[in-house]
Amino acid sequence: MTYNIKTGGHGRLDLVTRVIARQRPDVLALQELQSFERRGNGLMRRLADDIGMHPFLARSWFGQPVAVLVREPAAVISAAPVRLPFHHAAEQVVVNTDRGRLAVIGTHLCPYSGRRRRWEARWLAARVDPAHMALLLGDLNTLDPWTDHAERLRGLPERFRSRHVMAGKGGEVDSRAIRVLAAAGLVDLYRVARADGRMDAGEKDYTAPTEHGGGQEFSRMRLDYILGTAPVATLTRSLLVVSGGETEYASDHYPVVAVLDLEVRPR
């Protein structure tokens, strides 16, 4: 599961906690963890305890922290922040599963510059071995290269549209970050689920904004992704953009959940 909880979920953290608890993910990537690193990671520990998971938080260079959480008692083989100057941050955790080691990277790419997103994507792509099981989850702040986004872009105020088009390219959508990750062997599990009929016909095809969470910088855009290498993509059972109920108030992003045919487990 990946979830951007919007500026630390301030005033909404109980809502965020309930949304996560209903899905009960084994692996969770969180973004926009504003203030979660303060007072000995107090907010991070509070949320993790409430949902029964162990947190691994990466502090931000210029923006907000991110974290990867793993449901106990799954064995964590290694965990460390990706120590490069992301606008926000990235955390990599390797967990034990019944099918072998699974590398999980949780991240939040730069919202303002497609060029910077491309660099951040290159840093992450260099950490992915396409022959082994790996997941990359998070708010990638970019549109995909496989969809016609013209209507969505027309619905954006001009000051936000520039985040998603390439300067001097006649309005061409800036999907360079996703192209970099795809070239590294990462597969969009949303596309896998849709192609295999593992999503309902009425399923939302966007992750921001929610109905009541704000987000004027969005126009029904799919910015939150779960990507996997080919060995993981073949294990995809379903993918869900979780909407309705408290998700409409808890954040300006919907959470995304993928069900995989594997099980995290102790050593």
C-alpha cells in the first residue's frame, strides 16, 4: 500500500490511521510525514503502534520525510534511507517472503520540476535489479506515458499545468520519470491489473484529488504508483485505488493497494 497523507495528516491522523487499518497492508509506503521525525520520531511511532507495523523513516533533504512500514513479525533483512539529495526522500527496505527476498523502495518525487524528477528516478532505477523481486511505491508526482492526459491538463490552472508539461515542447506531457523507471525494468502494476481484468469497471483511474481533501493543484490525476519488477508483476492478483468513506477526508490523495501472491514472513 502507498499513501500520501498530506502534510503529516495534521488534524486528520486518526482518519489516516483508520483508512490504513481497514486495508491492513503487510508493507506500507507513506509520504508527506511532516513533523514525524520530531521528538524522537514521536508521531511516526504513534502511527506505527496504532496499525501494528514497524517503521523505517527517511528524513527529507528539502521537503517532507517518507517511510516504509512492515507488519510485524515479518523479517526485515536491511533498511536504510537512500542518501541522495531528493527533494523529499526515499527509503529502501528488504524483507523476507515465502518467495525470497523482496526489495521495497518508498519515495516521493519532486512536485515542481520534471527535470528533477527524472534525476530522482535515475537514482532509484540504479538501485533496481530487474531480475529480482523489487517494488517501488509512492507519490511520483508525474503522469504516465501511456494515457491521453489532454483533458486533465486542460482542467488545471496554468500555474500548476507547467509542472506536467515540457517547456518548449508544444505542451508535451512530461512523463520522463516514469519512462526512466520503466526502462529499468519496473512495471506499472495498475496497467497489469487493468490488462488482466483484475480491476472493477467502475474503479477510479486517478489518485488525486479526493472529494473533500483539497488539492487544487490536481485534476483527477494518477500520481501515486506501485511499480514492480517482472518477477513481482507476475504475482499481481489485484490493484485498488481505495476511495469512498473516510478516504475522501483523510488526505488529498487516495491510497493505492496491490495484492500480491506472496507472503512476508519471519526468517
